Amino acid sequence: MSTNSPSKNRPYGSHTLRRNLEQRHISMIALSATIGFGLTIGSGRVLQLAGPGGALLAYAITGFLAWAVMGSLGEMTSLMNVSGPLRELPALFVDDSLGLAVGWFYWITYVMAYACESLTTGQIMRFKYNDTLRWHAANVNTEVWILLSQITTIAVNFLSVRVYGEMEYWFGAIKIIGLSILIFAMFLINIGKDWWNNCRNSPVNSSVFCPNATGFFANGFVPNRTIGSNDADTVTGSYGTFAAIWTVIIITLYAYVGLDLTAVTAAESENPKEDIKMANRKTITRTIILYLFGVFFVSLNVPYDDKTLLRLDQGINEGGGGHSPFIIAFAEAGIPSLANFANILFVFAAWSAGTAFLYAASRTLHSLAAENRIWPQVLGSNLNKVNRFGVPHNAVIACSLVGLLGFLGTGKDKKPQEALDIINRISSVSWVIVLASVCITYLRFKKTLEVRKKSEGDAPEFDRDSPQYPYRTIWQPSRACFGLVACIIVILFNGWRAFLHYKGTMDGTQRREFVGSYLAPILFVILYVGSKVYDRWNNDSGWGFKNPKNTTRALFSASMPPLQAAHLETTPPPVPVTDDSPPEAAPSSAVATDAPHSEVTLTPIPETGDEHISATKWKRKPWLLRQFIFWFT
């Protein structure tokens, strides 16, 4: 895109974000956020609970769920380019109260993810493995590393969005290359261990994927294991296998937090129509491939009953590098240099994920402030401001202050640590609630498009059957329905262990499980109903969802930024599009341009007809070049 694009040169007010992100920046920001604790260390907990087969199955199931939801979100964001899509889209197509609740819960998800990721960075820095591998940094207090992590994370988020996007691009590229090296090293180590002989000679070898291995799934599951407890409550058989896989579903689903950042960046994208579409596709594919390959190859070398793997009862404050299955494999293979390299990579992965989480939290808070959804108004007006680089600096500072909760996991007192674990669980469930809301929003969004097509049919860019439509995802609306049903099931039954062996009262472990699992849904309902009652009392709004017939005009609402920043044209004075406008006022290939808040102008998109030629040129590129372009652009 040329540097004299109106999206770059138009005047910026004190509340305006800048459109300086390219497609490669957007995809890598989301990838950088996704690859953190969930794969590097959290995969060890999944492997220990469900076994190699259960771990692979859990990551595949949750990956498919994330694919279903992110496709729905990406399609809406490509068409409706709004500053805070996770909040504004539900408010636009479903209900204002739902938009408010989703916006705040989305902020809770990422601000707490930022706090926990900074704690993880500090824990990984104090690396030691069974006292045979140890860094000098292990002698430094965790608080020091958390403080350094948060200071540098804040500094990166204060950079202009263009510089920040460029840094995140290289962060993501380093993660992809580093993880690829680790995965290939896992393969080489397994070859050195004589994989096929292990298959033939070991009747019970949980770390080998072969037809005769009986350890493909974990042999039993202890629902409420605590440190020092016995295995009297172990659940075996098919029920035990199912219980183990279901328990790790919420863990593996949390590992995909960050995929939705492709939507968050829409307000700062140069060309949202194309950028969001391509970034959405690439990020989901890259992440699922890396997760499945990583879990598969590391489980070839680390048995699920390894005593060093992270257990279910261990909190996030105990997630040091020594619990990573990758480091365990290198240490057991006698390659300390690769173990140290892996830990360096994991420190970098956790820190860079924290920068992306802070970015998402600050932009969400800025969006809430811009829509007057923060009380008191004085606070909201300050959080809505941006500095001369287009960065919402006050929102970044506010989110970083909440991130100080990460220090709760550093003391010797277990009460603050348990509180942090509950907060982390609440943020995980909050993200699932947001995903369910995205699916509901998409179903209403699709209904609105159908109503508009029947009633007006004057804009092919809003017709899913038209080539002008920016991004049409497959298997809709079945895809959104699957995501909605799956998310509701996870929300309802993720805390099942709290009710196991229930005898009228709950012990400490069961109470923490219940609060962490079900406090978020309860608070969500309270916030939604409270907002609904307030709107009903003050604005005389209805109790139900918005009627699609009344929201079709919102597709052209001038309160939203342009649909395609690449084709912006300033045409003073703009001509509003009305139902009585002649066909010439809204050509078949048209996009909205900059206009005052009550008006929208449509200008034609140049149709080059080069799509077929571009596809042919792409197929003629060498295979390796095509792979490089896919993974790193």
C-alpha cells in the first residue's frame, strides 16, 4: 500500500488509532500471543493427565473448535471493520447488553493472561532440572524477573503500532523457527533411541506411538489429586480415559488464546478486507500444525508418567522450565545445550506472548472507553486518549497495573497462589464465554445479511454468494452452531470435579474448582441482566434481541470505519446513500469511504481481473518458496 494512503495521512484526533499494520504483522501478532505457556510447558500437564494419545486428541478437538469460531469471527471482521469487534459486533447484531458483557469479559481474559504470562516468564528464568541443569538466574528472586518482564513489555507497547507490528513479526518468526528446530530435534532423538525396537520389545511403552503400545492413553485418572495423596480414587478403564481427556479440554482450549487477535488488530489494519482474511487463515493453520506436531514428537520421547511433568494439582506459579516435556527429553537424552536453548526459547515465547496480551487488553479497554462503557466518565475519557504515536497509553498503563497480580504467585504463602490459580481459571472460562458469544453473533449476522439481500439487494459486498463478498467461510452456519454447542458444553461441565464424591459439603480443593469454573458464567449473567434492566429503565429498550430487519441499515452505519481502507477516497461533500438513491449511487462493486457520522459514500472498487493470473503465478512458485511465504508473511 502506498505511503500516501488516506488511512495514513488523514488527521488523527486524540482518540484515533492509526492504520499502520500490514497483513504479515497481524498474523504474527496473533501467532506470538498463541505460542506461550500452553505449548511449551502446559503440554506436559496435558501429556501427564491424558497420555500421548489423549493429549493429541484434546489438542485436535480444541483446535477444531477454535477453527470453527475464528472463521466466524474473521468473516464478520473482514466485512464490519470496527475498532473493538469482540464488543461492537455483539452489540450491533444481537444486543447492546451482550456487547457490554462480552467486552468486559474479553478484557478480563487478556489482562489476566498478561499477568499470568509475566509470572511464567519469571518462573522459566529460574530454570533448573533435577539439580543437574541449573542457570545462574535460578539464584535470583522470581519477583525481579517478573518486574523486568513487565517493564520491557510495557515499553514495547508504548512504541508506535507500526514499530510494534514489525517487532511482533520477528517475534513470531523466531518462535516458528525455534519450535521447528525443537520438533526436528525430538524426531532425531527418537531415532537415536531405536524407535522400532522399542515398539517390538516393550509391551508397555507409553512414549511410543506404535500399534502394540498399550500406553497410548493414560492408565487411570485421579480426579482430585493433591500433593502427597494416594491413588485410592483413581478412575480406570474407558471412563478414566474419558475423564482425563475431558479434564484437559479446558487446558488445551486455553492454549489457543490469542487466535482472535487478528480481529482486535482490524482497527489498525491498512486493508482490513484482505489483511484479516489472510491473517485469519494463516494463523489458525500455523498454530494447529505446530501444536499437533509438537505434542506428537515430544511424546515419542517422554513417557506420560514421568515424575517431572507438571501435575494437575500444581499451580501456575510452579510452571518452571524444568517441567517442560521438551526440556525433559533433552535432559534425559544427555544434551544439556539443547535443554538450555529450549529454555531460552520458552522465556522469549512467554515474554512475547505477554506483549501481545497487553496489546489486546489495552485495545479492548480503549474500545470500551470510546463507547462510553467505563464508569465514571472521567476515567473513561482518559482511557480513550492516545498519544502522538497513536497508542492508547493510558489504557496500557491501566492494564499493566492490573498485571501486577502476577506477583501473587511468588510468595511462600499458598493463599495468594491459590487465588491466582482461581483468577487464571476464571479468565480461561471467560474466553470460552466470549467464543460462545461470537458464535451467537455470527448466526444473527448471517440472518441480517439474508434479510438485507431479500429486502434491498443493492450491495453485492454484503451478499455471501457474490464474488465481491470479502471473506466467506465454509460450512456455515453449521460451523458456528458447532462452536456454540461445544462452548456451552465446556462452560457447563468444565468444573465436574467439584461435584465428584460430593457429600453435602465441599473441601478446599472442590471449592476452588467450583469457584474457578462457575464464577465467570454467574458474573456474566449478572452483568448482562443488569445492563439489560438499566437500558430498559433508561432507554425504553426491548427485552429481546435486535430484529434483523432493524439492523440491516447498520451495515452502512457511518459510525464504523471504512470497509476497505485501500480504496478510501475523500469526496467532500459526501453523498448519503438512502433507500431512494438511484442504482448509480451504489454500484455493484462499492465500498464505504470516509464520511461524517451521519453519512456514507460508496465509491467503486477498481476491478483489475488479475485474480486468475495471480493464482497461476502462485502455483508456479517453487514449493519451498511457497512454504516460506505462507509461514513468514
